[in-house]
Amino acid sequence: MTAPITATAKRRATLGLGALGVVFGDIGTSPLYALRESLAGENELAVNEANILGVLSLIVWSLLIVVTLKYLVVVMRADNDGEGGILALAALIVKRGGNRRRATLIMLALFGTALLYGDGMITPAISVLSAVEGIEVAAPSVHAWVKPIAAAILIGLFAVQHRGTSTIGRFFGPVMVVWFGTLALLGIAEMAGEPGVARALNPIWAVRFFSENGGRGFLVLGSVFLVVTGGEALYADMGHFGRRSIQAVWYGLVLPSLVLNYFGQGALLLRNPDAIENPFFLLAPDWSHWPLTVLATAATVIASQALITGAFSLTVQAIHLDYLPRLHTVQTSDESRGHVYVPAINWFLLSACLILVFAFGTSSRLAAAYGVAVTMTMVITTLLVGHVAYHRWGWSALATSALTWPLLVVDIAFASANVFKIPDGGWFPLLVGLLGFLIFTTWRTGRGLVADRLERKALSVADFVAGLANDPPIRHLGTGVYLHRTPGLVPPVLLTNLRFNESLHEQVVILSIISVDTPTVPAAARAKFTHHPLGFHELQLHYGYADQPRVADDLAKLVGSGVSFDEELTTYFLGRERVDVTDRPGMAIWREHLFAFLHRNAADPAQHFSIPRAHTVDIGTHVDI
């Protein structure tokens, strides 16, 4: 009886360590800059007892309300068969049927997803810059090398992403154990000399802070928000490690360590207000500045991992939900379908990070751009969760309102405070979000137009087979598999092949690959056959948005289906639509050109669906949109 328990405990420990190395890096490195930016930075508050305790109270209650209550307790309940993230949340809403409110919520979810890409660009840049700037505390002469060092670290980080989430998590996890342990020890050591800092646990200090500082106090929320910026990443990465592992690590290590360190910095400032220049590094004794800088640099490199991993997951989900063109993806784990690597997204994020490092130059300037996107995403998440609570969980209107409205008040307060950052850099993630939203909607609309143009001339499979009975073509050995997006209709590529070659295989399979709005589809439920006379068969293969399609392997497993998929005698026919932009009704001309560009640069379908290239025939079709 003990062996399964031991194995389960070992797996949970492994998942917890991996979550620590991937999920909590962003929120775990906020102590490097969050308190400093809240009191100093652009806010320039007096570093006195009332302001220190007021900001600390805001920090600790933000962690409790936004991260603990909202994400860990409520939002993570809204998983889609274990998968998290705003697109998984949107998929839950899709299941409720069609109406205008649902369509609006889906559009909001797409915009929130696009905003996370902007956050994923800023997080690595600000995290690494803030750590490397710590070198200046120990060696001011290296100021000129801060940006080149940060750039080199970022290049190294993105260069190892192909190794996969599991490998990275196992390597980064122990480093983060040391990091959070160091945060706690530094905080405890300083609090021992100033235990009165714990008074900040009383929310009255936060109320007093607002009453005494007025409008300036409200704007401080834009900097206080930096302590919770990793909250959305916890949800996005839930499919990698599971809800229980993330919750256990948060309650057992991360939350206590963060609170202790923030209070330690507050205790230092109560004793020495001049330490506001860099309260995190000045917590440590002089002899430890270099080791602490090395550890902080490692932790900030890891901090970037949560958003990078989340960007990969969101991209794969968007592809399968048909909001993005096919991109080359690599499954990095045989045990977890959620562990993926998307090379195009990886190098795109690296390029954006390097531009941000050299354009903004310091973590303080980047902090002005940080938070705008993720606050808006958090508002959207709260709205979506409220919809799911009412329509799927069966909560009453009163219970849903009691949950949603207080959380919305907090989210909107943070978002409003961050709006003032837009002129100083906050425009960047918003621009990225708008561009991403434009790409999502253009691709989806364009795909619909292409399908509409093709289906206007399409024949039903039943009518086509009946027509062939009167004038059967020459048949030859083997199986011809024709991929088509719409079940029940004859693919244009089959008609073209028959017209030019005047022959068909003995067995003809019209294959439709169906993406469903659940993360995975069990192998036993994947295939659905419809058999027709004259050796014609319709086949649907269903895949979830977290599944990696492996068409050839799945066909080979269909033993006893009445169709032979012998590897050497099976040929795959792929249609290649050539999209031509016209003035026909559809989209604006510039959006049609954007769609045509995306369509031309989509990944090879044979590679995307794991079809053997040597047994594939491509046939082109022109489509006017």
C-alpha cells in the first residue's frame, strides 16, 4: 500500500519543484524593485513611517486578495480539463452556445491573450535589468556594461528554451528554493531589529495612506501592482504542473518568503530612509553583495520563464482554436502534452526583449511600461470567471456578484492607476495587444472567407460517390488520404487530382481534422468513420487544443476500421490554397493583404500534422477573397 503513496508523493514533489522553477519566478523577483518604485521612482513620496507602513500594507493585501483569493482560490477552479489560461477560460464560455454577450466575452479574451504577449516581452527585460543593476551596488564602475550584460543573459535564456519545460524546471527549481529561502532570511534578519514593521498587516495603514496622500497615493497603486504581476502567469501555466502543486508551493514557501522580505525592506527604511536607493540589496551585509547579485541574476533569468512558457502554451491553444496560422511547434515531453516549444515565438520574444533593454535602458524606466497590459488582462479574467461561475458552476446571481464586484473594484483600481503610465512607455504593451488582437481576428475571419468561397462550389460526398457509379474512374492499389477542413464535402484537391490524372486509389479517405474546445481527446474517442460505396470513406480525427496532432501514427492505429493505412501504400493529398486579394465583399483590403501574408507564411501542414513528407502530394487551388 505504501508504494503508490510514495510514488504519488514523489511526483507531487517533482511537480512542485518544477512549478517553483517555472511559474513563480516573475512574482518572486518583484522584491528587487517593487517597494523602491512604490516609494521613490516617479512617485517621490517621503520615506517616513506612515508611507512605509501604508505601502507595505497595500503590498501584503494585494498579494492576499489578487493572487491568493482571486487566482489561487477562485480562477484556478476554472480549468478546462486541467488546462489554464485566458483562452482555456474562453473555451469554457464557447460551450454555452451562441449569443451576443458570449461573442463579446470571446473578443475580450482574445484581447487579453494578446496583451499577455506584451507582458511576456517586458517581463524578461525588466527582471534581468533589475538584477544586473544590482552589480552597481557592489561595483559602480560597471554601469556602462549593464545593458550588454543583460542582453547576453537574455540571449542565453532564450537559447535554452528548446530543451523543454521539464528540463528547465528541474534545473531552475533548486535555484528558486535558495532564492526564496534567501528572501525570507534577509527579511527576518532585518525585522528582528524593527519588529514594529509587522503593524503593516493591519489594513488601516493602507486606508490612512490614501487619506493622507490623496491623488498621489492612488497613483502609487501603479507601482504596488508590480508585486502581483506574475498572477496571470500562475493560471496560464497551470496545465504544466497542476493546480494543487502551484497552490502548495505558494502557501508553503512563496507567500511567506515574499511577505517577510517586503517587511524586511520596510524595517530597513524605517531605520535608514536613505536606503531607498536600493533597499533590496542594502538588506544584505557588504560581504554578500556579489553572491546575492549572482543569485538575483539567476532568479531574474528564471522569472522570465513563466511568461515565456505561458506564451508558448497560449500560442498552441490559439492555433488549435483557429485564431493563429499554423506555426512549427515541438513537443518537449512525452508525459505532459502541455510542454511545448514554439521557435518562432521564442525568437520573436527575444528580439522584442533586446529592443526594450536598449530603448529603455533601466529597470525604473521599464517599470513605467510594466503593468498596463496585465492589469487589463486581470480585469478581463474577472469578467470571464464571473460568467463561468454563473453559467457553468451554477452560482446564484447574488453569490456571483459578491465575488465578482469586489474583485473588479480592485482590478479596475490597479488598471486606472496604470493608465497614467501610458505616455511613459505603457503604450508599448497596448500596441502589442492591439496588433495581436488584429492578427487573431483577421486570421479567423479570413479562414471563414476561404472556407465560404470553397464550399460554394463543393459537392457532398454522398452525391459525388453516387455520380461516380455511372462513370467509374480507373482505380489503383493503395489508399489516398485527402485532407479537408469541412466534413461531408468533397475536397477541391480530390476533384483536381481526378480531373488531371483520371484515376483514384482503391480506397479514398476524406480526412477532416477537428479541433475541439477541450485540451485533450482520448485516443479511443479520436476517430469517427462514415463509410460510402466504391471504397470511399469519411474520417474525422478530433484533437484538443493541447494535443499535438500525429495523423500518420493515429491512422496506423485504426486496425479493424475497414480501411488499410499501410505506410508504403498510403498517399496524402494536401490542398494548397493560393489566396488572391480582390475587392469582393469580405474584409478591408489591408486586412485581406495581412491575411494573405499570414497564409503564405503558415507552417507546412505535413510537418504540423506529422505526415510523412515522402508520401505527400501538394495540389494548389486559387481562392479569391
